[in-house]
Amino acid sequence: MKAGYVVMVIVGTLLTLSGIGMLAGGVAAATVAAGQGRDGFLTTPSGTLSVASYAITSPNLETGTGTGTGTESGTQAGSGGIPAGLATVMLEATSARGTGVFIGIGPRSEVERYLASVAHSELTSVNSSPFRTEYREVPGSRRPARPGSQPWWTVAASGPGTQRVVWPVEGGDWAVVVMNADVTQGVDVQARAGARSALFVPAAVALLLGGGLLLVAGVLLVIFGAMGLGRRDPTEGPSGHADNTVDTAGPPGPPGPPGPVYPARLEGTLQPDLSRGLWLVKWILIFPHVVVLFFLWFAAFVTTIVAGFAILFTGRYPRSLFTFNVGVLRWSWRVAFYSYSALGTDRYPPFSLAPADYPADLDIAYPERLSHGLVLVKWWLLAIPQILIVTALTSTPTARYTIGNTTYSTTTGVSLLGLLVFIAGLMLLFTGRYRQPLFDFILGINRWVFRVVVYTALFRDEYPPFRLDQGGMEPGVRDSGRTETGGTGSGVIDEAARVKTT
């Protein structure tokens, strides 16, 4: 692979993901800004705050670096605080007992002096679902003075019914206090909080613009990188290596059931003398491939969308993108064959998109023409029966149960494919043998899965057959020692593509 194009794919993927994240943040910020309205607040649901002491206080609220003491007018009395009006907080409280309630925000130092030796409760934790609060009880024996008589509150409200304070956030060290207006013990209120900020609109604009630019730049880099990786080196043969052949010698497995040959070939040769215990650590060994495949699959996702539009308007799959995406599938199959989709070989997979001398191979015949209309429905609507079958073969069962108002889900075992591969691993571990019939069945499941991927990823219009073609070789393509591989549109697979498929 050409290093420059690989770098383009990696950088493009990172830029695209960053752009998507920024766009998501921009949409969230715009939604928040719209939800505020002209004078409104984004508010929390009401919750019950109930304690047996004289007052409920908030944890330490530090805003900015100011050290001001605050005044009744709410002006900034310090330096380094948040500019007035940039963020505004609303607090509301209603006494559950029908008596008067006091709510105020003041400098932390004044609140501590006011409540010194007074029994009060500091709110330490609030959970919203279900609503639950936790407090730190501060003991004391003194009855406090009426809070409304204190001149140092930044903002305060006192009286019967619902009381509200609105505070433009200032720099400093603050505390919120909720009490009974008559200074009796046992505070029981319904409270809620809200906020609005002038930052949301400019933040939304900046995130949407920046995210859009990163997304466009990233997608372009991914596309051009994939196109570069999909172009063949002129010094290579049509299959991507010098002699245009790949060694497929080995037990071909039992013949598949009679039927037409699907124009996508997935093959694997069970290797002799497999290690008894290497499969236990292959999940570590394939980590470099997993990292590379993350970027390649992201690029394949982007280029498949581009190819879909090309097919819709021209009826053709761009050749360089086709070659790249087939290469990604081929790479994935080699890693899967080496690891936990087959355990068919101990040879480490090559870091290559092109065909290679490896006991697992995948190829797809290049279609000269594709349906303009099928591209709109085959990857989701027409493929539903196939997707259901593949899901049954490869998905882990999930159980759901409900406790209270919360529903939980958990996996309850392994998939059929995973179970069969695990059995093969245990057989290797204890007997050193991998039964050929078991291998053939596992290859049949993998073949079905990849055929569905080929159809849903828009490579071909031929519908995948409803049959389990077992064995290492494709049915109808018999091995005679060495067979010519088609790369992406030549040799045996091209001949197979000429056969009418179901």
C-alpha cells in the first residue's frame, strides 16, 4: 500500500469523526438556545428537598477567579469573574407545608458565618432518575436570625407560595440557602433550577461551521485516499501479484448443493499442524489489524455512500472505489479466518488489500452495469430476510428484564458461529485436531455472511442464495492444484459471474 494514501485515509477519518462530533455539539447547542426562548430558562424537573434541620445549603459554588463579596444589586465585586449576563441561573422553591419559604444566594463566607453553630444540611448529591438526594448534616444548637434581615445576600426572595431568584452569574465563591421564612426547623420544599446563557448561540454557530469544514475536508481526504489505494500498480498483474495465481491446494471439502455460482468468492484452506494454544492469544495478536481495519472500514463506509450515488446516476460502481472496498473485505476475511471466525490457520495475515499467497481469499467480480433503482432499496428492504438469517447465525442472544421502572438487557450466551469456533478451539487444545466437517460448516456460515455483505454494500445486484454452501472452496469452482484468481474482475470469478444467479 502507498504510504501517502494510507495517511490520507487515517487523517481523513480523524477529521471526519471530529467534524461529526462538532456538528453534534453544534446541533445540541442550537437546540438548547432555541429551547431557552427570549426570556426562558432550561429547567430541571421539580424535586422534593426535605430535611429536619434549619436550612439546606449547596456545595461550594466557585465561578471564575473573583474574590468578591457580592452586594444586593448583584454587581461584580472582585476581579477575574465571569462577565455579567453571560450566564444566568434561576432557582425556584415552594414550601410543601404551605408556609413561607426563603431562597437566597450569597457569598460563601457570609453564609458560613450566618449558619455557624446552626444545625443545617449540605446537599451533596442529586440523582434525577429516580429523584434522590443525599446530605451532609452539620450539627449546631443556635437558632439563626431571620434570613431576610441579612443585607449581604446577592439575590434573595422570601414569602408564601412559590419564590424565585434570578442570578446573573458572577465570579466568586457562593452558596445557595433554602430555609423556612419563619426560621423554624424542618425544611420541606419542592424545588427546581434553570439556566440560560448567551454563549449557546455563538457556540452553536462556531461548532456547526467548524464541524462542517472538518467533515468536508475529512470526507474528501478519505475518498481520494481510498481511490489511490484502489488503483493498481502498473507493474503488478491483474490479480495484484506477479504470477496471477494463488495457491489453493488442500482439501477442497465436500461439494456444495447444486446451484448457480454466486459472483463473490470466499475461500479458505484448513492448515495442518495448527497450534494447540495459539488461538487463546490471537485476540492480542490481531490488535494491529483491528486498528488498521477501523480506519479502512470507516473509509469503506464513506466510499460506499459515494458509490451509491454514482450507481444511482450512472449505473456504474467507480472502479477504484470498488477495488478498494473489495480489498477491505479481503483483509477482513483474512483476519477473521486467522482469528475467531474460523481459526483456520496460524499464518499471520498480511497487511495488504491485494490478493496474496495466503490460505484465505475473497474476490468479487466487477459488475459492468448496476441497477439505478435497486441501490435505493436492496441494502435495507430487499435484504431483510437475509439479514435476519445472518443475525440468527452470528448474533448473541439478549435477555431483557425490568426492575421497578428500569429495563435492563444482558447477553445470554454466544452466537452459533462463536460456539462452533469455540468448540473447534477446545478440540485443538485437547486433541490437536480440527475436524474437517466442522471447518466446512463454519466456512459455510462465513460464506453466507459475506455474500449478504456483498449485496448490502452494493457490490452486486444478484440476490444471495438461500443455501449454506459448506467447504473451503466455492461450489462449482473445483480446485486442480492452482487456479487463477480474478483480483477484481478476471479469471475464474469472472467466468462464474456469467452464470445466471438466483
